[in-house]
Amino acid sequence: MSSNNNNDISKDDENFLKEFLKEFYNKIIKINDYNNFEKILIEWIKDFLNFNYKKEPQIILKLMEDHEENENWFSSLIGFFYEHGIVVNDDDDDDDDIMINKDKSLKLYLLPINNIYNDKKNNKLSLTSTFQLLNIIVSKYLLSFYYYKDIIIHRRKLIVNDFKDLENVHVMSYDQFENFNGLVINLCKNEVNTIENYFKSLDNKEFNENQQSYIKKKELEELNDLGYYYQHGIGRKKDEVKSFEFYLKSAEGGNSDAQNNLGYCYQNGIGTTKNKKKAFEWYLKATNKENSHAQYNLGICYQNGIGVNKDRKKAFECYFKSAERGCSPAQNILGNCYQNEIGIEKDLEKAIYWYQKAAENGNKFAQYNLGCFYKNGEIVEKDEKKAFGYYKKSADLDYLYAQFELGYCYEMGIGINIDLIKAFGLYKIAAEKGYSNAQKSLATLYSNGRGTEKDLDKSNYWYNKADENDSAVAQYNLGNFYKNGRGVIKDERKAFEYYKKSADQKYLYAQFELGYCYDVGIGIEVDHTKAIKLYKIAAGEGYSFAQINLGALYYSGKGTERDLKMAIYWYNKAAENGCKIAQYYLGHFYKFGTEVKKDENKAFIYYKKSADQGYLNAHSELGYCYQKGIGTEVNKTKALELYYMAAEKGSSVAQDYLGALFFNGEDIKKDLGQAIYWYNKASENGYEVAQHNLAYCYNFGFGVEKDETKAFELFKKSAEKGYVSAQNSLGFLYLIGKGANKDLEKGVYWLQKAEMLNGNGVTYDNLGICYELGIGINKDEYKAFKCFKKSAEKGYVNAKFHLGYCYANGIGTSINKEKGFELYNEAAEIENSNVVDFLRSFYENEIIVRNLNEAKHWYQRSAENNNVVALYKLGEIYELGKGVNKNEIRAFDYYKKAAEMGCINGKYKLGYYYLHGIIVDIDKEKAFNLYKEAAEGGNADAQEFLALYDKGCSNAEV
């Protein structure tokens, strides 16, 4: 490049060009975004020229080219102009544009470097001014990017990965020596003042000495650089042993950066044996030369006791010195010290000050930390826009966690409008780098088709990736996939295992799901004790589903003693957390007064709360409240509206209620066909009450063809779901062998199941009969008495007769005939009252009242010295259901007692039961003998049977 006379260049123009070179140097040493390096510089040049000089870049280029020191001072800038064809205002006039000429720019970048090399070779004085040295530095920098930009960016990424936890670990002085083949890329601080002072201090005596000192310093730097290249395999084969050797030579020569890096090698065993004490010693040597990175590293040593005793106060002092010298990792960790009282009193204002200083200096960790503070309103006032801004700055510097948080901001609309596509992109970047939170979030987006097309295979892939990184959330979601067969083949065992892995990491929702697995037997045998233990953990953390399930186990007594108070406690907890199901069940408790004082107003309120949250079954119960005036005024129109709305949306409770309305013709025209239709709907939805009601219809042929087998099956389904009435009915059917083979033990089993759930009056009465008569269980008159008493307390009228019978005859209690008669009278009066209230036909009233009085009469007579006739008449009353519910077990008992006391008719009836297998197994021989005894005593029916039998009618029927 020719050297022109600069007579036409004014002093102001020359000063501007010098200032332009200085500021260009200052700008390049601050750039961290290597991907956009050229773009940033071009925009800066345009702004600088437009603001400071108001001249076109073509004019500036000509001024630099015409300057007599163009080769020594401005060749780097001129080269950059030609490499990028810089213009400020492109008016489409090509004649004025600077043409791109990369070959020319390369020659210009090499020119000052080659000049120095040649001068050094010829022992000539080479460095004579600040601007010559700045031009060399800038040329090296630009030349590095000309040749090695892709490698630099790749290496920077490696550095980020190697030092991604800089706020917690030591740092090497890598940012001072990012160079290739001796071409310095970045300096850690602005050296312009130092360079200027150097040249000002030169005089003829000192020059050679200073020049030698400078050369030695550069040689030590080059040795340090070589160590770095060998350590990371940059431009040569990776060799950590050689790396260590070069660091050692440079460190022993006094280079503080090499001393710092040598400390790092000793600490981590790079090219040498680990030696924490030596690491500390080398950090200390570098610190004595005020190396800011070493000061930072020394602080890490003191804080964590690496090669020295722990001393938080000294750690803080080291961080402070480093931070004041501008080391951004130290500034960041200093903020942490003030925040968490590490070696200093807590001072949140100072914590924020240092975080901000670090963030301003481009520290991505501090930027990330500030983002978290502003997002959560910790230390600072919550400001989601600022949070987003800091996350973005950090993410732009490729900080993994910030990329994830930025994605989360886009997903949830934190400080920015929701943009699922951007969220997806950021999650994908972080996920591919191995961050488990991003992997599980990416999997969730794939699973739900948000921000991308739905793809369960990819969702499963990323959940598995996150699982490999021990993500509890991913393990939980994989459990859900395998439990439900979503995107994978259903496998309950695998589901259980994933829930367990997640729960072992104390993930709340997994603890609940694991409890549920134990509760219902998903992938593991049922273990209610373990279920309760896990539910308790999740419930204690406020998880409403765990609270309601825990309440249900206390209510049923599974895995623990039955405890209705604890059940209601946990239902209340869940309801307070807004759980609509818990609110629904609390409505039940207050409606029926279960372990709480009956309060229909509260029942209505809880049903309404649940219904307002859209719980369909609560709409049904709310309808029932309006129908019956429970906690509110009667509104039958509103009730029907709610029933139909909920039933049509699939509420099994509403469907069952509609079935009952049509069955009874209550507030609607009776229609058994519609009743069966709605019962079927609810039954198909698995509602146990409807299954019981449908079974009742099949049992008696109401609205359907009678089918005792089907009735039995439906009773069984309902009973297995815990419905007390069905358990009682099923137990009774097993006792009498109706719809299934007779099985007395199973009959008692189901009655006892109903009892455990605080069964109804019928349950306790039937169970009392079994204990009294020893049916399917050892005879126990005391337990029989207790059951009858419980049943009577629940208002079951038959039980009052039975309890009175116990008192009158001393069964399971002391004889108290007065008490017995009192109960007979109570039972008759209650039934008479019910008849008057509910039955319409006077004729029917008269018959039932007569029957009730007859029952009372014969109970009273039976107490008179075991009156045989009374016992027989009681058997007849129960067999026919006269004034009491029909009960063939009880009938058999009274007939048997009468027969044993010599009652002829009682023997005949007993024979009839044995002949037909009613209550007892068929025993024709015993039946024949009983008929014979009755016939001999003059019973005409028995005589007729025997006469037919003698004529060969083996199927004689009477």
C-alpha cells in the first residue's frame, strides 16, 4: 500500500482518526457475541461516524489511506472497510460505495504483523507509538476472525460447556488468551492508557532495556497461550501434560495468568497429579500480582476449604478485591455473599448492586440470577418484563438455564406475549444440551401438540432423556404414559416403577400416584398401609387429591382403623383447597349427619360450591336438595332441570335420581320403562347405587322380566364397590340361595362388610339373626342382641320386634318382659303411623294395621312361657310378611322353635322348608320324617302329602 503525503489532512482530521482507532479497539475487546461480531462492529462504525464526524465512510477511508502512517496506524481499519464494503447511507449509487475486496483486506491485516516480524528479524526498532501497537493488536484480532471464526465460536461453546458453573467453580484466565497462533482475540481490560504511558516514558537510555522487558513479557504470554492450546487441542493435538509444562514455564517466569492456570491444573489434575495445596499456592502467587481471576479462585478455595482451611471471611475479601478489578464472576459471587451472609452480614441492596455490576459486564450468570429475582419478586419488586429482559441477555450468551427460562417465559407469557413456537425452539436448544428441565418441558409440548405437531413418540423420547438425567417430573410423566397406555404399550408394572423413582426424589404428585398404585393395586399388590403413608406425605403438602383419598381410607377403615373424624378432617382440608369432590362428600356428611351434627343448610352450601366448579354429581345432589327442600326452599322445576342437565352430561347420580323419580312416580308420571332406562345408564357408568336399584328391579320384575341371576350379579357389582344396601342384599341372597348357590358363610361375610361401613338397620337386623341362630357363623346371642339394638337405634321397625323378643326371652341379655312389650308397642305404633302417612287406600291401611296389631299380639304372647302357638304364628307372620318385612330366615327359626316344643303345624312347616331347601339345604329324609310326625298329629296338609307320596307321586306338592 502506497504512502501518500498528508499535507491535505488537517490536525483535527488526524486527531479524529486516532480517536476512531482507539474507540474501535475499545469496542472489539468488549464484544462477547462472536456469532454477530462483524455485524456489531459495522453498526458501531456507522453510528460512530454519523454521530461524531458527520462524514461518509468513503471520505474517512480516503483520509486513512492518505495519511503518511496508513500502514503503521490504520491498516487494520482500512482492511475492515474493504472486507465488509462499509457504507452509511446506500443511495443505490454504486459509484460511491466501497467495494468488498477480501484479498486486499487480508494483505492489510498481515501488513503490520509482517513489518514487526521483519524488524525483529533485522534487529530494528519496531514499536514506536501507541497507534502502531493498537493497529497490530486490532489486525491480529481481525485476522483471527478472518481465518478462524468458526473455530473460535466452536471453542467458545466448549468453554461455556466446560465452565457452565462459573459462579461455583474456579476459572482459568481463558478470556485473556483466546488466541490462535499467537493472534490475540480478546483482552481482559482496556490497555490503551498503559500503552500510552509506556511510550511516553521511553527515552534513549531506557529504550533497549524496556524493549527487552516487553519481549520477555510477550514470550511468557506465548508460553501461557501454548499451554492453553495444548490443554484444549486448539490448532494442535490435545496434550494435557505439555499444557501443564508450558503453564509451569510461564508461571515460573512470573506470568500471573499462567500461575492462575497452573493452580487450576493442580486443582483438577490436568497434566499432573491433583494437589489442592499447590493449587492454592499458585492462586496465591497470582493474587499477589493482583490477578483478578486468581483472586476469585482464591476466594473459592477459602470458601470451600480447597488446599486451605475454610475461611468465609477471607473468601469474601478475595471476591471483593476481584470484583473491584472488574472480574464479573467475582461480582456475581459477591452478590451471592451479600445475599446469603457468606463472610459478610446480609445486605440485599449490595447483593443487587453487585449482581447488576456483573450483569452490566456481560456476566450471563448474574443476568440469569437477576432474571430469577425479578420473576419471583425476591429481593426486588416483581417485574416480569425485567425478568424476561435479563433472561434474554443471558440466553443470548448461550447460558443453558437462561435459554430454558426464556422458553418458559414464552410458554407462560411472563414479561412477553405467549409464543409457543419460540418456547418450543428454546426448550429444544436446552434439551439437546442435556438440561433435564428443558427435556421434560419439550416432551410436554410434544405430548400436547403445543408449539409443534403432537408427537407422542418424540414426547416419550424426551421424557426418557430427562429420566436418564434423573428428572423426577419426567419419571412421573412416564409413569402416567405407562399407566394409561399413552404413546406406549400399557404396562402397569413399569408405571409403578417410574412413579417410585420419582417419589423417591420426593416429587409430590408421584408420591400421590404411588400411593394410588398401592391403594388400588396398579403394578403392585394392594397395600393400604403403604397407600396411607404416601397419601399422608402428599396430603401434608396440601395436595387435595391425596387429602380426599386419605379421607376415603379413614372412612372405609382400609389400612387403618376406621376413623370418621379423621376422614372428615381430611375431606375438610381438601375442600379448603378447592377440591370439588371433597366439597361434594362433605355435603353428604352434613346431609346425613355422619360424624357431624346434621346440618342441611351446610349440606346445600357444600353441594353448591362443588356444583359451581362443574362437578356433575354435585348438580345432581343440588337437584335433590331443591326437590326435597334440603337446606333451601322446595323448587321441583329447578330440581328436574338440574337432574336432566347433569344426567345428559353423563352424571350417574343424576341418572339414578331420574330413574328413582320415574320408578316411584314422584313429581313426575310413573314410567317403569324410563326408570329402567336411566338406571341402566347410571349402572353402565359404574354407579353402585344404580346397580343396586336395577338389581332390585330384576329381582322382582319391575319394568323388566324377572331375572334373579342378573339381579344377583348387579347386587354383587354394587356390593364390591362398597354400597351398603347392596352388600346387605347380596348377603341375604347368599343366605337363602337366590340367584346363586346358597353359601351361608359368604352371606355372613357380606353382612359383616356392610356392618364395617356402618350399615343400615336392615344390615344389623339380618346379621343379628345370623348370630342368634348360628347361621354361617358361630352362634352368639350377645352379638345378636347388640346387632338388633343397633338396628333398632337406626329406626328399623323389624329390629324393634326382634329386640323386644330378646328382652322378653332373655336372648343375649337379662329377661325384661316390660321392656320387650314396650318395644313391641313402639314398633306397631311406628308402622301404624307410617301407614297412615304414606298409604292411600283405607282398605290397605286397615289390613296393614290389623297385621301390625297381630304381630304385636303374637310377640307379646310368645313371651308368655314360650307360647307354642305364638311362636308358630310369628313364623307365619315372617313367612308371609304380615306387618313386618318378609324374612324366611326368621320364619324358619320360629317354626323350628315351635316344632321342637311339639307344635304339629310347626313340624309341617319345618318339613316344607327342608323339602324345598328354603334357608337350609334340601333334606328329603328329614322333611319326610317331619311330615310323618305332623300327619300323625293330625295336620291335614301333611297327611295329604303322605297319601300322594304313597301313590307314587314323588313330586308330591302341598
